[in-house]
Amino acid sequence: MCCASDGLRLVVGGILATFLAGCSALGLQSPTSSRSNNQLTPEAKELREEAPIPAAVPRELTKVLLPTYVVEPGDVLLVQPVDLDSPIRLPGDQTVLLDGTIDLGKYGRPVVAGKTLAVIETDLKTWMKTQSNDAGAVTVRLVNRVSKVYYVLGEVNAPGAFPVSGRETVLDAIIAAGGLNSRASQKKIILSRPSGPCACRFVLPVCYRHIVQIGDTSTNYQIQPGDRIFVPGRSLMEELCFLCDKDPVCNCGEHHLCPIAKEDCCARPACAVTEAPLPPPKTTAP
């Protein structure tokens, strides 16, 4: 994709060799010695190139409601009788254990994992009636949700897994991970969504500078549980542009500022895999 001519490549190669040799002679650290090992794999690069921009998925200005929450081990529930004057006494907050159960004291250990809150309430009412005739209806609240997470990895200051609240976008996720570090490539960030062993892969490019500098929401996708955001390190060509203070910018349909790498990281062909159209954004009555 690079627009540089073969002649320019040779000139740049000669300059690079001279520069590296000079660094070595002077005992200085060359840019390649501090380069990150976090690089995109060939498969990720190929999928990134094939992704459409904008993709037909929810993003900052077209957010959608996430599917009904399914309880998993690690989540914390509060189970209480509907009638506050009920003689039923239940333990406090209930952490869903690894086997999917919660501890209801004398009412036993019912399995709640893999169910929604509405289903759990119905099942617990039936379960408790089999244990005691005075058991009435119960209400179940989700106190702490830790089983639904997304991941931010690569060249960020605090990589890790973060809980999903339902409103996060790519920008929120990167900020939660402490922001990009000094080795991060701002034009090759990707978002990948989990898929089955034989399913189509879902990898989308993220135009970070467009998101933060001009408010372009085309690639500020809404985060789904299980999403992976990967921030690769700068390539050798990007390092050279960084050293000459002409770091490439992610410009859709425009040339980069750096004459060495005029790669357009936003322009992508249409994807063969079609997605359902997005619902129109909700509007409120005046």
C-alpha cells in the first residue's frame, strides 16, 4: 500500500543504514532496539484490510442495548423476599460459585449460572417452596457484574480485562487502560470480536486520531462483552517518521503528512460479509 517509489525506498534505506551505523558508532540506542514486540500478525493485517469503513455495527452515536444479562460464576446476586415482612431469612450478597450455585442457607444451593435474572427469580420461588411451605416469592438483583469483560492489550499503559457496563466505546476502553504509551502505533489499532472455531473472523480497524482530534465516530465502535482491542507497536517506517517529527496520520482519503509512508489506513474495500443495517438513533420528543 505504500506510495513511495522504489527510488525513494533505496534512498530511505541508505539513510536508515547510515543512521543506524552512526548510532552504533556513538554508542547510542537505535530505534530498532527499542521497538515493541507487539505487532499485528499477517492474518490480522489481512482481515483489517478487508474490513469496511464504516462497518455496519453499533458505534458511539448509534449505540444499542446489549442482550439480556446472563449470570455467570463470579457475579454477585442479592436474593430477598418480595414481602419485607416475610419470615424468610436469607444470607446476604451471594457470589455465584465456580459450579454455578449460590448458598441460600437452609434452602440449599440452587444453580443460577447460565440464566437471566427473571428466570432465576422463577426458579428460586419453585426451589424454595420445595424446601419450605412458608417460602414466598423472591426478588433477585445483580449487585456486582464481573463475568462480562472486554480486553485492551498491547501498547497501552495498563493492559488488562475490564468489566462491561454497556455504554463503552473503543475510546472509553483505551482510556480505561491508561491510554496509549510512547511505543504505540496510532494508525494500526484493531478491534476483534470473539467467534467460533470455524466462524468468520471479525476484525475492524480503529482510526484513533480521527476519533480524538476531529470527533469522527466512524470507528469508535460500541464495546461488546469479549471484545479485544489490540494496540500494536510502531513499525520501523513509523519510527523513522516519528524521529523526523512527521508521524503518519490516519487520514481517510487523504495523504499522510510523512512522505516516507503515504499509507491510507482508513480506506477499505467493501466487505463480502454483510451485516444487518443499524436501527435509526433514538430521538426524544421536544
